[in-house]
Amino acid sequence: MTEPITLSAAVISALAFQKFVEGVGSETGKKFAEQAFGLIDQLRKKIVDKFKGNRTVETAIEKAGEGDSESIETIGDYLKIAMREAPEFAQELQTLAQEINQCVIQDSHAPIQVNYGNQNKQINNYGGENYTADSITVNKT
């Protein structure tokens, strides 16, 4: 089994505070929302709780909620230090970020169909139905 990728504080900050609203209206976006938005909220809450009382970060969090990218970077800078100083906290964030990242990876993979030896197989279909065809006829149009 491969080791999970370690995500940087900047990536974790972006996962927690960037808006993913654009795709929510689509079917894919709804599936992503069901799987990941709860995890994103947990990640954001852990970060907010960690910096409670730090006025600089609290201000950055408020601005990040409005979509300010510089504030997300500021949070990432403070988060990098906090993760270095508290390995248990860093591990909690890494675990949540990995779960969110996995939702993103799964959400972005469209099913792939392979036809080999008169058998048609659909693969990489996360959580959906799989179809197999014993024979297939291809017609030129």
C-alpha cells in the first residue's frame, strides 16, 4: 500500500477556506457536496478552534470567508507553524485533508469504458453501477 501524500499547510488552508460552490448545481457537484462539505466544515472548525484568540488569524479567517485569497495564504502561513509545533494537530488535519482530497479525486474521475476481446467493461466508477456487455456492435455512421 502506498503512503498518503502529505499536504502542505497552504493546501490545507485552501481546502478549508476556498469556496467550492460553483459546481454544486451539477449532479457531480451534488455528489461532491454530500461527501466532502461535511469534512471541509470539520477541517475549518479545527483550524478556527486552534487559532481562537489570535486576532491576526481570526481576521484572516473572516476575510477568507469572503473569498480573500491573501487571507487564505496568511492562514496557511500560521497553520504551517502550528502544524510543526503540534504533530497531533497536524495529523488530524492531514487525515481530514486526505479524505477531502479523495472525494475530489473520485469526483473528477469519469467512468472509463474498455472494449477488449468482445467484452465491454466500465471501470473507475466510484459508487455507481457497473455495466458489462457480452457483445457489442459498432456501426459506422
